[in-house]
Amino acid sequence: MFPSSSLVNLMQGIDTNNTKMFHLRPGQLFQGVITQIYPGQLAQLKLGGMTITAKLEAQLQKGSRYWFQVLGGDGLPRLKVLENVSPLEKNSAPLLQQIGLTKGEVQEKVMTELIRDQIPFSPKQVKDGIALVQQSSRNNQDSINLLIQLIKRGLPISKETFICLETLYSQQSFGETIGKLKNSLQDSGLFRTFPQLYHLLQNLHFRNVSSSDETVQIIKEQITTASLLHLFERVGLKGMPMNDSRDILSRGELLKNLLLEFLQHSSPSTDNRLQAEFLIHRLTALQLLSVENNFVLQQMVMQLPLYFMGRYRDLTIQWQGKRNTSGEINGDYCRILFFLEMSYLADVIVDIQIQNRIISVTVYNEREKPQGIIDDLVPTLKESLSKLDYKLSTVIWKQPKIDPPTFINKVNDYQGVDIRI
């Protein structure tokens, strides 16, 4: 198995183009190293992999590491050097005291991970987040991981956000929950009261495979990514980029609204309520994971239920790319990630990178590469992609224990920022 579930990996994200996320907000704390000092009180700081151009208003030393606090004000952000807190100190107690928190196991773990990953944070984010971790029904480490992701992404540190993103750590299937709620509406007769919700749940089945012959073919397709041809068409790699994926996103928003209406205007059973609430929370979590930077860089996350071999599977698609002049994702330069759990192959991640309509495919799976099947089907994949005016460059199979994918949260394209210290 992978180190964590596919959706948790999705939450962490995969670096699209070695870009870095960087947003400084008033009140945040972070560690930085002075790497260069220039005339005119200018200097360079390093925060993680970011190089920051700064104006120095304090006497600092090249090569030294400091704790900084972001101050408010007009124009360029200003940074204050924190006193009485050594950046070389491994004990987090002085920093916890500085932000008004008592020492404790959860507090120390949160601070250790924030410092290790070099994530800017505010005292309020940490205080509110630790309270949520302590209230959570999940184990502390899962809850801490979730809190770190919320702070990384700049998402609200609230009970509602926490509950929604907790569903990403759940073993509950999105597709199976859709199926159960649909069947329950049918059995109880509520499908007559909520016909639009019932029909939408019924139509959300992405692919239904019942026969053993079809099942064998699906497994072969999933192993070699041949079925991605159909997915390409569904997510927009066929003439009109993003039309189908936008349709999927709009259906997700419609489903969420209909589920809210279902809860507000009926007295559902306990099971129905729990199923509807789970779906609402999962849909909200996927919306939170979809980000847009200045209407240029887009990351969209979708989840589709499949049904084959007698059970539901959740197919998660993450689309990353830049918008073109018409406002659509540029299908010539983008990245698509597919996450799927299968009975025989277990977790499968397919990473498709497109540069100038040249496609490279990397499959992450723990099993040995099925070379014979791949050799048989890659020519068909090349031919089919050629009909869509795409060229297949490589198909690479990687085993995570040997060639682990780098899961990090960098999705924006900031290269640097001017700040005043």
C-alpha cells in the first residue's frame, strides 16, 4: 500500500512544475535565512525553497537564521525579528510561550511539523487548530496532518472546514454512499418527493461493468492506462478543453445543493442523514482542494464513482494547468492525475504530463510492471491519442517503495516577493 490513502496524497498534492506556494499574511511567523546582503539595505532571504527580496531595516547578519513575524501596513509587508526565540533551539517551548500556548504533546508535534516543513503560520491558526485536533474523533496524528494541510493551503481553521476535509481520511466510499442513498430513496418512496436528486444519483455512475469478460478487460485497461482514452474525452482532451470537466463540476455543485435541500425539507432516517452529510462534506472538501491563482493557474479536483467487480470504486481526478486567453485550461500544457483503488492492484496513481501536446504517462503501483500487457496495448494507445492530435512519448511504471512520488503542496507559480524587514 502507499504510505497513505490516495485522497490524503491528493490533499498533499503533487508538484506540477517545481513551483512554490508563498503567501505572507499579517501575524504570521516563519524562519528565514539571510543569504545575501546588497547595497541600499537590500538583501535576499531564503524560506524553504523560496528566494525573497527584502529591504532590511534591522542589522542582520548574512548566513544567519532568524524568526520573523509579518506586520501589517500599507505597501510592502514589514517583518519583525522575534527576540528571545532562537531558530536553532530544538525545544519548541519558548516559541509556544511566545504565541501564548502551554507545552503539551499535541502542541509540540504541531510546532515540530510546521518548523520542519518551513510553513508560515499565525498564532491564531495554531491555537484554533490545536483545539480542533483535541476535539476530533480521529487519532491525533491524522488530525495534526490535516491541520498542517489547512495551514499550508491558507484554508479557514474552522470546525466546518475540518469536518469536510476529515472525509478525505475516511475509508467510506463516495460511490458506495451515492449507491446506498439512491437505493434508500427508491425503497422508501422518497424518490417521488425528490425526483431530481434521485435521477442525479442514478446518473452519476461513471461506468458500470457486470460481466466477467468486461471485468478482465477493465483490469487490463487500468493496468496499461488504455482506459484513460475515454477519460481524456470526459475531462476535455478532445477539441473543446474542459467542457466535460466543467459539466462534472457543475453536477457536483448541483448534487450538493440538492442534498442540502433534502436535509432541510424532509425528516430523513439516521442512515440517510449520515449518507447525505458525508456526500456534502466530501463535495465541499473537493471544492476546497480546487484552487485558482489570479484566474491564470487552475487546479480542479473531481471524484467519480465507478462500479465493477461487484463493488464501487472512487476515481479521483486532479487537473492542473494554466488558463488560455479564452479562459479554458490549455490542453497543450497541463497535468492530469488519476487516483484509483483496485482489488488486485490496490492503489494506482496515474500521472499524465502534457507538454506541447506530447504526453508522458507514469503509473505508480507496488506490483511488478506487467511488461507483456503494456507492450501489447501501448501501440493502440499511441494510435488513439494520435487521432486526438496528441503524441505519446513514454509510459513509465514506478513502484512507490523504489521510486516514491514526491507529494508536496506546491501549486502556485510565485517565484519571489519584495518585503521590508
